[in-house]
Amino acid sequence: MQSWMRLLMCAAVVLLCGNYLVQAEDLLQIRDLFDGKDLSGWINVNTAKDTWTVRDGTLMCTGQPIGVLRTDRQYENFILQVEWKHLEAGGNSGVFVWSEGMPPEGGQLPKGVEIQILELEWAVQHNQTDAYVHGEIFGTGGLTTQPDNPRGPRSKSAENRCKGKGEWNQYTIVCVDGVIKLSVNGKFVNGISNASVKKGYICLESEGAPIHFRNIRIIELPPGVTPPERAAPVVEDKPTNAMKAEKVRLSSVTQGTPWNASAYIALVLACYQRCHRWTRHLPDEILVGPNDQIGSRKCERVF
């Protein structure tokens, strides 16, 4: 009996350690936010149906009307890589982080932190200094920050590293606990600290001129201590057709079939991986029936 107990304890330790390692690896994985095929994982907030299209691995934006495309869930601490290319001289766009999911009533852009994307000729066309050209970081909609390189409440880039229209540029945006550091084409040149909001959505901006994006990747980092008042409100999005189709498919496969705990865990993980949601019930034996009934208890995964 003692040998069996020791064996079980060893097995439990191995499983727990393995689970910890898997979680740690998951946190540090590079993941595509844009898969190069379609807009899966993104929500068209307030632009036209044809504002955002995908072709040959590129996310193309017409720039009309003004508005945003955002992620379908929030992010807190992360490293974001975005490649972008303006197509017209003086083009304007931006990346929003820690953003609200919707603009205020009557507005076009949400509250958040914007990392400016301006084509080189914008400053010339608008009789402004080159501080406006690229990589300026600032809060919008009342969100406040402490700029590293102040130009009023905004932070300007310490060095101009942008390329002009028709050429690809790369932003690496590090966001951790209210601090943002921006690398432009391989060199860190700007940043802010003490952002009043430090968890929210990631948005791409449509602002009057065509722009292309590609290779949008993210590394999620461990969460911090973020009180509710420093996180953007969560938006409950309506399910997409793809999500509805997956729900029907899972229901049709599992309806009326008894599952043991390990099989149910696999199903829960599949649901979570697809929709970034979780379920609250994990009985030892389940029966999946119509309308996601699990025995007599309601499955609380949300699509």
C-alpha cells in the first residue's frame, strides 16, 4: 500500500510540474494575431464592411471611414510586433493598446493609448515638425500617461527611423504594467509610463488613407495586479458565424454521448482555445445534450 501511495504521489508531482511548464511555455509563445488568411480574432468596430480585406497574407485598410478594427479580447502585459506600409504620401493611421472596445457615443476612435503611424510627408503637408512623423505615443479619450520624451502630454520619438510610402516598417511594442516601450525598425526610440489604464483591447486604425499591415504577432506575458478601474470595460461581442458553426459542430458530435473527465477536459480546452472563454463545471461523468446541457447542469461556455 505504501509503495502505491508513493507511486501516486510521484505521479501527481510529475503531472503538476508538467502542467506548470506547459503554462509557462504557453505564456511565452509567439502567436499570430493576424493569420494572413482572414479576420479571425478581430472585430470590425465602426468601419465599413469593405474597409478591411485580406490578400496574400496582408491586411489591407482603405482608410475610409475613420474607425478601428480591434481584437476580440483584451490584453494586459505583452510584446506586440506589427509591420505596416503606407501607400500614399502623408498617410495617417495608428495602433491602439489598452483600448476600450467601443468609441464613446458620437466619437470615431476609442479611449486608449495610441502609437502613431504617420507617413513622412504628413508633417510637411500640415506644416508641423518631424516630431509628428512616426511613433508618437499618447493617451486618447482622457487616458493619461507620463511621456519619456515630452512634447506636451505626448511622447515623441528620440530618432526618426521611419521609411516612406511603399516601404514596410516594423513596430515592436512592449506593454507591461502601465509602461510602453516602442522600437521602430530595430531600435527603441520612445516610451511612456504610468498609463491610467493598463489592460484593454488592441486596435488598428483607419484614418483617411490606405495602409497595409502584416506579420502581426504577440507574446503574452504574465498578468500583474490590475484593479478594475485601470482596465478597459469588457465588451460582450455577438457571436460570429464561425463561432456559431463550431458550436453546432461540437453539439452534434457530442450529443447523447457519455464522457469521462479526461474527455471532457479535452472538450473544454478545445472550446477555450477557440474562444478564449472558460467553463465553470467539471463533473466526473457528463452527458452532453441539446443546448449544451451537461447532465442536469448548464455548460457555461459562451460563444
